[in-house]
Amino acid sequence: MVSRSHFHGFAFWIALIDLIALISGSLIAVVMRIGHDELYEYIFGHIDAWIIFLVSIILANYLAGSYRLQHSFSRFNVVVTWFFSMFFSVLVLSVFSYAWLFRVLLGRGILFLSIACYSILSFVLKVAAYRVLFTRDFFLCRTVIAGVGPQAREMQRVIENKFVLPVHKVIAFVDVEKEGEEQNFGNSAVINGVAVINSTVETFEGIMRNMRANLVITAFQDRQKEKRLYSFLRRLRFEGIEVLDTFGAIETYLGKTPIDFVDEDIMTRVAMESRLPMVRRVKRLIDIMIAAVSILIFLPLMLMIAGLIKLSEPHGHILYFQSRVGQFGKVFKIYKFRTMREGAERDTGPVWSSNSDTRVTWLGRLLRRFRLDELPQFYNVLLGDMSIVGPRPERPELHAELEKKIPFFAERLNVPPGLTGWAQVRYPYGNTFEDAAKKLEYDLYYIKFLSLALDLQIVLRTIRIIFFGTEK
């Protein structure tokens, strides 16, 4: 994920909350189990186990995205993250126990009580932090936007979104002109209730310092104006003031790479910064393990679904085979449970489906609602056609049209397609070329910032969408 220095303090406080909850919960668990008298002896006698337990939970929370910019507080996400961190920590303790010849690092009673106490304390403290602490002036990110045009106004809307935590507040717009050039703000020196400050290139740096800004976003319509400030912006950055251009701000706060700003140079940078070449083999190994385990777990459910499909349409097929475009343009057959009437595309040919598609059966709507129609695609993952996480593959006919109409759409083919993806958890269902262009921005972001931690966060968000139908 995008990491910016002005979020480090926020991440520190969240990690500190976890650490306080962990230490307090563990102490309470030991006292409840063996009493005060043996507290210190037990703690220091098992210090190696406590260190492993604490570090594994902090690491699991980091991998699950708990210590990054939050777009909303979600109790469900806290629960899912908790479940993952508990599973991860118990797994790590088990591995170390095996490595040390099955030595029991922590008693099961104390481990269970520690997890229970930590969970309660962590949840209560995090609710208080998100609902109270991170909305207060102490954590306020004082932001200055350099620019006064439509782009600057859009940046204000983006960062002052009520879901962005810690809270950001635009304290001033700054219009920068050369010495002697006329300053023109129309009839007002205020934009959306925020003062506009006149500045020259020479006075810009001093104005930033006087306003005690934490963040400066450059949002000029004229890029030449921005370039004249580069030396000052670099100096501010090294002094500890975060500096973002519009492109970087959109990536940071909206989690997408805006195609309106993308050219061949930027696209090449995206490819050069992608971590896929480094994590490709590990990602493939994880895909195989997850797919194999998932097939075993969901086999009874898949057999039941197959039976229901056959009962609803005795003469119809259970599975639906469809050509899709995979990595590097390789066409493969994707497997799905059939959700439409038999022969639904015989007259229409390949077309986008919609939420109110009359071709979808009643059972198909239920399967699509909970994404159960895609369970057979774990077999595609085993075959290597797909990954667990990646851009959703398109049909060859639709992909050809999208590639003609949307710049850089073919860049999606550089990574394996997935069962779920960043675009699927961040953008609602769409069936138009405009929707495809919007989703591409999220796919490009995924390609650029691809990591196992981001994959994990996408999986956790997918679980939320399956149960609640929305990411927020």
C-alpha cells in the first residue's frame, strides 16, 4: 500500500493501542490463571513465548492493513483482522513449538485467556480511537493546496472526506504567480470557506512554514507553474512536511492510479515499481495451497449447488465454460456454476450482464449474491490460469473492444487474473465502458503496489462484501 510519512504517527498510535492491549490482556490472563504471586516468575520464565506471541500479532495486524490510512471504521473489518491475527499467532507459536521439539511455549489456558482479554481491550480501545481520538485536533493533518482551479477544489473534496482518518483539514489555498504577474481569483478570495493566499515563487516556501502545514498538495492546472516550485517542495519534504502532487494524492487517498494523468513514462514507472517479479513464486505457491484447501472445504457445498442447478433445470448444464483472456493474452476456459438460463446468449452473443439481467435464474441470483457461482474457479487457480487475487479476466470479444477504447487497458494482461481484485472491492458492479475505465484505475494501482499484504487485505474486504454487499 502507499506509505506516506504524515501517516506514520497515526500508524504508531494504532500499533501502540495493540501493544497496550496485548500486554494488559496477557497480564490479566496470567493473574486470572495462576494468581499474583507467580506472575513475574511465569512472565519471565516464558519470555521467549511472549515475545513470539506479541510480535506475531503485531505483524499479522500490519499485513492485514490495520496500520495504514483508514477510509472508515468497520467493526466487521476489526473482527476479520482479529481472526486472522489470532490464527497467525497460534500458527507461529505452533511452528516454534515444533521447532523446539514440541515444547509447550504457553499453556493453552493462559493463551486462550490472553487472546480473549486482548480482543476485548483492543476492540474497545480501537473504537474509542477511531470514533474520538483520530477526529480531534491533536491528530489533525493541516493541509495546504497549491492551486485554485477545479483540480484544487477536487483535492479538497477528496481529503476532507468524512471517512478519511486521521482527519484532514485544508487550511488554505495558495495561488502562485511570478513577481509582477497579476493575481486573479475572480470575485472572491475564498474557496469553499477556505482563504486563498496570494504568493510568488519566491515567497511560497516562507508561507508554507508560517502556516505550520503537515501536508502540501500541488494541484495546478498549469504544470509549468508547479515545476517552478520543485526546489522549494524538495526542501519542504526534507524538513518533514509531506508533499504530494495530484497524481500521488489520488493514489494515496483514493487507492487508484488515475488514467487521465498516465502516459507511457508513468506506465513504465508503474511496471518498474511493481513487486510481482519478486513475489511471483511465493504468490503462486500460496495460490495453490489456498485453492487446494478451499476445494476440499467447499466440496460438499459445491455438490449441493450442482444438485440444485440440476433440479431447477434438469436438461441444462451444471457448469458454464467461458473463454477469458489471461496473463500475456493467453486465452483459457473459465469454470463457473451456470447462473443463466440454458442458451441465454444464443441470440445476443457476448454481452455484459447487469444486476437486473432477466437471463439470470432465481438460483443464479442467489449464487451471484454470495459469489458462490465462482467456486469452480479454484480449479482454474490450480491449473495456473488464474490467481486468488488479480484483475478480473474479460472475454476476448469484450477485451478487444475495451483495448481499443481505453488507453493502457492491455496493461492488465501483465499480471495473472484473479478470483477477486482491488477493483472488485473498491468499485461497484458496472457494465459500461466508463465503468471499465474506472476499474482500470484500480487495476493499475494493484499492479503498481502489488504485494502479499495487499492481497490479504483484498481477500478480507472480499469477505466483507460477500456478507454485507458493500465495502464501506
